[in-house]
Amino acid sequence: EENGCGRVAVSPRIEETNGIIVETMLPIKEPDYEGIMKHVEKFVTSPAEEGVTYKCMITRDKNGMDKGMYPTYYLHLEVAGDGEIFLLAARKRKKCKTANYLISADPTNLSRANASFVGKVRSNALGTSFTIFDNGQNPKNTSKSDLIRAELAAVIYDPNVLGFRGPRKMTILTPGLSDGKDPIQIRPVAERDTLIERFKARRFEDVVKMTNKAPMWSEESQSFVLNFHGRVTQASVKNFQIVHEKDEEYVVMQFGRVSQDTFSMDFRFPLSATQAFGIAMTSFHGKIACE
């Protein structure tokens, strides 16, 4: 999977090219680590504070029974200077027809019945589109509109149907924010109201549209390159940066491989940690039509 020109390598010198200033995701101010530790579950479901970059690491645990097929992923927020804060864990669910990942704020209990259940990521049959839900209920199982699950994000991968081994193209949709900077609730009862169906119909009201930043081809390394500013150290088809549709220099999120089972994940406003972690989980799933 990591071979060939589809991988995205790390560029060490892009910022020197033609004097172009490259987006660095440098924080304007430090995260409120103390406040996050006191209210982790509120933090992971709320939009990032404006002007702050949250630098995180994802570790993949393949040890133990079934972990090869169903590894557990742990998300930690790096604390400047030293240490880390556990935020979320995720694991692929068994006996599901499509890829289905549970996200929990409890690393010891990744169960939907657990009070720490935060949300889930579900794919279509081909693994080319994903929806990230909160911890609400399937509309088929409840008549109470406020209990119906909300869609936190959708990720659509453009199929490489011609077999082109270039970097994967992504479109990310998230609910817009109200004037008070709270996410607009999208709780679809009908299929036409889902984020993915809105995308197909080009109905983008109350929706934020983002895309992955297009890497540049490097003749020197014979690969596609992005500048991750030291946060990503290994070439991989999983490496990506997400930019806002209206400002391609505003990197909302970046994700990439550091070692075999370690990945960096940095995000900022308007994403929450749960949205960013869910988007990262879609990159781990093998996509039939996208490779």
C-alpha cells in the first residue's frame, strides 16, 4: 500500500521555493491544557478554540486477540514541553457489513452501551465515503427528534477508477456554525438530508466544505510532497492536509505517519477533536475503489 507514486512524501524545503510563505499551522496561543484535563469530554465534542493548533498523536495497538484485524487507536493531545492528555479511543466493530468504528472517551471500554461512547464512523460498501455520527440513535429506533443521531462530518474519497496511483482526493463536509460558533445540528431522518446526499445534490447551505491540499510532484524524490513542518516523517498514502474551500492556505487539519504504528494529527478551528479523529479513522480503512 505504501509503494508507488500514490504515497505522499515529506518535503523539507518547500518554504524556500520562490519565496512563497507556506502555511505552518503555528499556534497563535497555547491550548488551555488545564481546562482540557478538567473537561475532556466537553473539549472533544466542541469546536477548537480559534487561534489554537492542537497537536496530537494517534497510536495503533495491534497486540492481543483479534487486534491484527481489529486494532485499537488511541488519541492523545501533546502537552508543550512534556506529557500528553488522553482524549479518545476507537476500534473497528466486528460483524458489521461495512466499516464501522466506535469512538469512546474511555480507553478501557469501547462499547456503545458505555456512557463514554462519543460517536461512530461508518462507511459505504466500497469504503469510498464515510459519515461520522455523534452518540445519538438511529432514526429508525426513535421517534424523538432530539435523540436522533447528528452527523458530525462526511468524508468522500474520489475513486481512482482509471487506476491512477496518485494521492487520494478527499472532500470533507461538516455542519456550519451558528453566529454563536455552535455547530448547526444536522439530524437527518430522510436519506436526502444526509451530508453525503447534500453533497451529491450540491446543496451546501449550513455546510462547510473542505478538501485535501494537493501535493506537488517532486522530480528529485519522484513522489508527491507536502510540507508538514516536521510533524510527519514517513511517506505514506495516508498522509494528508485539509484546507478550507475559501482559503487554501488555512490548514484545518493535517495527518501523517511518524512510524509503523504512530501518526501525528493536528487540528484547529472549526473542527472538534471527535471530528478530526473520525476523519483520521477513514484514512486507516482500505478502500477498494480508491487505491
